[in-house]
Amino acid sequence: RSSDLANEAERRWDKAMDEMRVGIKSIFTLDLEESAAVFEKGMARDLETDPLVDEEYDLRGSFGLMNSLAALLHGLASLADDQLRECQDRVWRAEGMAQLDKEWDGKNIVRGVCFLMGGVVQCMQHSFAKGVWNILRCWPFISGLDKTALHATGREGMVVRSAALMTLGVFNLIISILPPAMLKAATFMTGYDGDRAKALQMLEQCWQEGGMLSCFAAIVRAGFAIDTKTFLGENQEEERKFAHKIVNWSKEVFSQDTPSLFTGLEADLHACEHRLDEAKDCMVRLQVTVGTKLKALNLVTHYKLATYNLAGLNFAESVGFFESAYKVHMQVERRAMVPFMACYAGLAAAAAGDAERSEANFKIVQEYKEKPKKNWGRQDQYAFAVLASRQEGNLCPMLELAECMCLRSRVVNFMTPEQLKDLAGRVAEATIGGSQSQQVAAYYVRAECYEYAGDGETAMKIATEGLALEGTVTCDRAWEGGFDGLHWVAAKIHACRTEIPQATAHLDKITRGSIVLSFRATQLKKHMGAQFEDLYRTIAVGAGTTVVEDIAVKEARKVEWDFMLEGYSVDLRVVWVKESGEEIEVEAMSRREFDDGPVAGSYDAPGPGTLRLIFDNSFSYFRGKSLNLRAE
């Protein structure tokens, strides 16, 4: 009898998993109505007429969670009314169903993912504090999965492991890229600040093992490589190789002739590798599949085609795609993003020399500004600020468009070095005789373009020239780039040169609170922290003492050093000691203060000998000093 019940429980489990796979595949092939129907059927099971048998799990919560995800995607894609509120309700309903199941790892995973997904939806509703709070609330449910679920056995073992890898990977990834203010809450509630490398490894394992959630892990991992890395301003070259593997795999799973959610990622992958024609072809194929039914995806395809044309400096061609994008929202009487898209179209038209079309698009921005809506998003508020500058006669369309291409839509990631330098030249020409604040913004755009083009020397020169104006220029509008952007570019270049103190000094001066720059600065600081541990040694100089650091030189070469105090002040002497013992003073400084920032120096050693760094704290009888030193 017990054997029969076990076999029945296994049969029911296999049937449920087959249904789950059908629903998941429908999500990725954009048949969202079919996927919702599959998951609704699974969560609608009546336990009074169809009770659980021994050893059977109650999977209604699992189906409910997947139904919430399908409903969210369908609602967002079709621009259905109140889709976020409806999804939120479904998530909490699924969490309630999961509570009714008996204790097992699958129950904890479902409850944890419900909080994770609920938090993400709240962030999409601009309730960031509540959203992050609920994301962190998933921690108690998933904190032990690496010790249990990853080693699960039995009929549910592979499914549980796949779900655990996916959940732990996504949670770690989200926590690892939070900006500083949110990261403090994460550290307080969970005890750690996220591990990006571990997160990516878990997602890769989940994908490679081909379990139930392998498709979700694959699209998150590829999305991070293609899109998130560009948002964070990080190098993508190695990541793109990995993304190619996932895109090729998706074509085998979903058929090369059937566009899927991976097709959009493939388009951006082509664009990142400067194959804009292939990127456009992918997006057009996706557009044909989407049609008019999934309106939001139709909007996205138009917007992407517009950005690909911007990357090719085809400003006139991009205008029509921006207009098609905002008309999608107009048709369903959605106001959000219409001003921003119209503003983008207006700027592109002006850059293309089409004043009439530019005027028509800015009239739309004005019309929407006058509509009764209190909670305009950041992008639309930006459009209204551009409109105000235009009405005041302070707008430089080419500069504004280029800044959008650098920060707001990250089009510069799709551009060749030649196109980037061309854009920088157009901005320089367009801002001749412009206001001082426009000059600052132009310095940022030009520096960013040259940095992306791989010419760090020219980028640093431009950034230095722009930063020389800091403290003397009052901007007439709050630019996203400006001085903060210049500090960001300088920090990136210093970090690439492993000049950590100089990079840190620039990052510490980013003050405006731009969301993009805040995220980017956080990740660069973490990266430099790892570099710092490898490159720098902490030197303790006791009260009233002197510490000597010798650098042995075996042959003629340049010797470089830099250090940063952790507080207070210290004296420094740098001496070259010949093999004969003769000493030559290279440099001396008295009372170098912490507030003066990092110290860097170099010496062209003529041959074998010793470069001696002498840190003198003999003048301080009661206070020891600490500093971080790199010498090579």
C-alpha cells in the first residue's frame, strides 16, 4: 500500500513538472496567455475533491508564483491597466498558498522568491524603500539553501537544486549592485553585502545543469553580461563571449526561426560588437512576432531601433522610431514615457537639421507637461527640464542628445571608436560660444566618448581641463554628467592604471546623487577594493617613530610609488642609495596631511641600488599613524 502511494506521488510530481515546463517554455516564446492558463490550472487544484496523497507536495504555491510572473510579463507587455497592482496581489496570494504546504526546501524557496519578486514589483512602482525591504525579507527563507537544497536528493532533488541556484544567484546579484544607502540596510539584515562572483557562478551552474529554471538563469546571466555591465560602465569583452554561448544555446532550445525573449538580448549583443545591421534585423524579427498584441514589447523594439540608429549617427532615421515608440503609449492613453520619447525625437530631429519636426515633438512634450499627472517618472521630468531650457533659449540639442547617448540610453556602448570621436567632435563644435555650464557638460561627453573609444590619455586630458573649472562655474541646469561625470571618467582611467588612491579621490567627489553614477561608483569601489588588497600594504608608523621601506632595484628602470594616509599627517623623505652606499635625496615633504589626498611619485633609477622611503612621525609623541603604500 505504501509503495502504491509513493508511486502515485511520483506520478503526480512528474505530471506537475511536465506542466510547469510547458508553461515556462510559453513564457520565453512570448505565448504569455498560454503560460498563464497552464499556471492558473495548477494553482486552482481543489484539495477537497482532489486531496494530496502521502509523500505528495502541495504545489499550488509554486504554480501561483509562476502565474504571478507570467501575469506580470503579460501585463507589462500588453500595457494592461493596473498590471503591477494585480501582480502584487498574485504574489502575496502565492506566498499564502506556499505557507499551507508541509515543511521542505521547495516551500522555503517559493516563499523566499515571493518576497524577492514582490520587492522587485514594488521597486517598479517607485516604492524603493518597501521594495528593497521585501527583497531583503526573502533572506530568512533562503539563507540555508546552500547547505540543504543544493544537495537535495529524491524525485524533487534536481528541481529543488535548480530553483535554489537560481534564487540564491539572483539574490546575491541584486545585493551586490545596490548603491551605498541601500547596501547598509542589506548588510544589517543579512550580515553581508552580496557576492557578485558567487552569484554569477550559481546562475551559470543553474543554466548549465539544464534544470527547471535553467532558462531564467540563462536570461539573467546573459542580461547581466550584455546590459547590466553597460549600465555599470564596466568592461564587457569577456562577458560577451559567455553571452554568445547562452544565445547560441537558446536557438537550439527554442528553434532558431522562433523569436524568443533571448532575441532581444541577441540584438543588443550584436550592437555591443558594432554589428548594427544584425542588431536591427533581430529587433525587426522580434517586432513581427510581437505584432500589436504585446504593445509594450512593440514599444521596446521601436525604442531599440531608434538607439541603434543613434549609434550609427543616423539621427534622422532614429526620429521615426522614437515617434513610433511613444505613439504606442498614446494609443492606450498611457502618459508615462511619452514626454521622454518625444523629447528624444525632438533632439534627434534638431541634430539632423529638421527644425520643423523637432518643433512638433517638443509641442508634444509641452502638451503632456500640462496634463494632470503628479507622479511623472525621472525620464519624463528630464524631458520637461529640457523643454524649459529650450524655451529659455539655453538648449544645445547636439550636446543634450549626446549626453543622453552617454548616460540615459548608453548608446555609446554600441559605437565604434571612429563614431565616438566623431560624436565628440560634433559636441565640441556645437558648444563653441556656449555657456560655461554647457562647456562643463561638453567636457564630460567628450571625455566619456574618448574613454569608450579606448583613448584614455585624451579622455584624461579633457577631464582634467573640465575639472579645472570646478568651483568657478554655476550650472544653469542640473546636468546628469557635468563635474560628477568628469570625476567618474577620471576615476575609471586611474582605476585602469591601478592608481587606486587617485581613483578613490575622484569617486569621493561625486556628490549629486545621479542614480547611474551612484551604481557605477559603488561597483568601481568594490572592484578597486579587491585591487587594493592585492597592490597595497598597510604601514603603521608608531608615535614618535620612523619607518623605513626599501625597494631593491636590480637594473636601470623607473620605480613608482604612491600612498594614502588614513588620517592626520606624516613627514616623508625619498632617498636613492647607490650600491656604494652614497645617498641622493630624491624628494622630501613635511607634514603631509590626510586632507591633501594621495601622494604619488617616481624615480628613474640609473642602475642597481635601493630606493628608500622614510616615513617620519617623530614629531608626534602621542599619536601613531597608518598609511597604505604601493611601490613597484
